[in-house]
Amino acid sequence: MSKPTTKQPNIPATETIDPEVLAFRQVFDSRSLLDEIIHEGARRMLQAAIDAEVDAFIETHQDRCDLEGRRLVVKNGSLPAREVLTGAGAIQVKQGRVRDNSSDPKGRVVFSPSVLPAYLRRTESIEELIPWLYLKGISTNDFGEALHALVGEQAKGLSANVVVRLKEQWAEEYDQWNQRDLSEKEYVYVWADGIHVKVRLEDDANKKQCILVLMGATADGTKELIAVLDGYRESEQSWSELLLDLKQRGLAIAPKIAVGDGALGFWAALRKVFPETREQRCWVHKTANVLNKMPKSVQPKAKGDLHEIWQAETKANAETAFKHFLEKYDAKYPQACACLRKDRSELLTFYDFPAEHWGHLRTTNPIESTFATIRLRHRKTKGNGTRRASLAMMFKLAQSAEKKWRRLRSYEKITLVIEGRSFKDGIMQESAA
């Protein structure tokens, strides 16, 4: 009895392919029955959602009838079938054609689909995939190969020319976004970080580049991306240029508090541009920095002692836990304690803000999680892309992540912060008579 053979991808003997791309092809070129079931299930679900939206629209306008009582808003066949690239592969669907037979053209209703917008050919997952592949080092001419491995034969529609046009379009979007008017904006809380990734920017042997990222929370608790810009060594000069640019574009109201890593040149720049803004050091960064200066055998217990500080119910209890940590470890690990001690006041600023917001204010996690994929999975390639294109790709990935950011918990209390109300241990204090 012969052994079952595994289908091998159809690759010419002379063709040289990146091992990662080859691995993808080996997986996707040998689709199992389960893959086909998932693909067909996805197609049926999408088609059902499209049909349901058409039916709901017609039902909404069922009262629109002519003099003989016949409905005016009806389904009139279907538009030509089209394929949409999704994470489950290429899916073929049909959109019902809706017609309003009213005699007055100005009074007719128009069906605008939201499930399958007009001219959609790629889902957002593919739109996110292209910037990620670019930053990972895939060249424009290799996009067809990489996308074929991920979504199958229909990825052939995404040729090198299509990718070039998309890159240029996104670069223009980034330029416009980077020059937008901010005069109507007020960011109550801001988070800042310098993301050190091997992005495809022009090299400079004497300068270490990073991506400067600033995000903020508005008065209604919505988190927004404020700035994505390249800088050198997270320097004060780079951050000053970024903050001054925001101010020149209309951002006149200083944030109430800024959250970031203690090593940033951001703080020196912030004190010059927005001196009224209070400072909060990121506890995730600080914990990692302190533990890095201690033996691994001690780190688990020390980490627990650090948690006792920032998880304390009151600032007084946090101060006590802070003192306890220094007394316990200072003799043996003075560098670790010095690292913790130098930002003592700025580590506890969050106690002067609503307790419901503490989880947001103690860390720069919103930025960290957004760029984690790029930071961890990026590799440098021999061929460098342009600065503008690379920043545009970073912007598109951050913009996609922004759609998934959750609103601040108890966001209505931000209004109290804007009003300048006083908080102690997270509880609002009554105004003095």
C-alpha cells in the first residue's frame, strides 16, 4: 500500500524563493477539506449578510406604493457577481439590485450597502497585510508571490503596479494627515513612546532612528492617533519639533497628563512646549528597567513587590510600599533601587486622577500593543525603502489599530478633569466653600 503524498507547490526548479514565502505556499497550496469547508462557510455567511441588508432596506420602505398599491422599492435582479479577497481566500458574492420606481427622480431612495460597499475588492485584512509585508521587507515585485501564498490564485489581481499605486495613495494620505488642522482638538490625556524598529528608512551610520508615536484621549474618552514621525534616539530635539508642529497646527490646550517611559527626551521637550502638563511614568517600562538590574532568581519576588506599589488603593499605601522596596533591596541591588527612586514622584501622579482611569494612565500599553507586531516580527533587508513610504505604511497599520481602540472607562469623568476638579486617591474632592 503506497503512502499518501503531500502536494508540493508548483515551483520551477530554477526559482529561488524566500523560505518564509515557501512555507506559506506549502500550507496554502495544499488546502484540506476543512479549508474548503471554512471557505464555503465564509462565502455563505457573507452572502447571507448581503441579502439580509437588501431585504431590510426594502422592508423599511414597504409603505412606498403607487396608486394601485404596488411597492415602489423592489429588488430588481442582481448586480454582476464579483470576487472579494478576504482572510479566508477569494470569495465570490452577488449584490442584489434595488430599484425605486417612483415617478419623481428627486424623491427616490438610494440603497447604499454597508456590508459590501461599491467597488470593494479587498477586505480590511488585506489592506493591513500589504503595509505589514512592505515593512517586513517584501519588495514590490515579490508582493504577488507573498499574497498568492496567503490568499490563493486570486491575489494575482494585486500586481506590482497595483501595490505601487496603493503605496503612493497611502503616502499622500499620510502627508495630508500629518498636516491636518488641530485647532478644534483637545487631548486631555496623551501617551508617548519611541518605537525602535528596523524600519526601511534611509540609513545613517551615525544616527539611530526610531518612530515617535503620540496618541491621546479626547473629552469624550475616544483614543486617537496624534502623530507618527521618525526621529533620532528619541532625542529632545526630535520630540520638540513634533510638539511644536502640533502647536503650530492649532493644538493650543495643554494635555492634563502625559504618560511615557522615563528615558524619553519627550519630557524635556514637553516641559518647554506644554509646561502645564503633569507627568506620569509608565509602570511597565519602569518595572522592566528595574528588574533588568537584578539577578533572575530575585526578579519574580521583586516584581511582586513592585506591583504592591502601583496597585495600592491609596497614594499613602503606595509610598509605604515604595519605602519597603527600597529598604528591602537597596543594600544588594543599589542600581535597581536608584532606577526606581529617580522617578518616584512621577510614578505616582495617577493617584490625582479618577480611579476609573488609573488602568489607562499607568502604562503606554495602547502604543505598545499597536506596534508589537512590527517590533517583534520585523527584519531588516538589504534594500531600503524611502522614508516617506515606510512612514506611510506605519501610519496605515496604526490607523487600522486605532479602529479597535476602546473608549476610556467612565469617560464622562474626563469632563471633571477638564474643569480642574481635584482628585485624591482617585476620588473627587468637594470644592472648598
